[in-house]
Amino acid sequence: NQCVRGEVKTFDMTTGQLLNSYSASDSSIQVVAFSPTAPILAVGNLNEVVLLDERNLTEINRISNGKPGLVRQIVFNSKGSTLVVAYENKSITLY
């Protein structure tokens, strides 16, 4: 499942009001993962992972393995200290 429009939105669960939104300007969003220990949302798209502050969806950092390949899966370890990224080109990178 992918987000064709390339947007992530957060909503107030009580009121349904839109709180924040993030638009991936150059590609669709493929996968997302929440850090278990910090307010970080990892968003995977074409060739990279964008780390967002989940409180306001502002960009913290962008990471990539330098090889072309669609991001297929993102998983934080239980301590939130390592991010495992699986790419469509069958490579796996730990950050």
C-alpha cells in the first residue's frame, strides 16, 4: 500500500481535526514507522527515508544507502537506536 499523493497527516483522535501535514515533494510515500522511544516518524519513499518529528511533522533528517531502490520496509529496533530499511533492490541497510 502506498500513499500516491505523497502526504502524511496527523489528526486529533477526539475531534478529528487536522493537526499537521507533510508532503513528499518528489515522490510517493511507500511505508512509515514510528520510533518506540522518541517522537520520530520514519517515512520511506523512492530512494530514501525521511525522519520527521511526529509532533509537528517537520523534517529532522534524510537518509539513504546511495543506491537506487524503492524503500519497502522500515523497522526500528525496540530501543529506537537502530533503523532497519529494506529496499526493493533486495538490499538491507542499518542506520
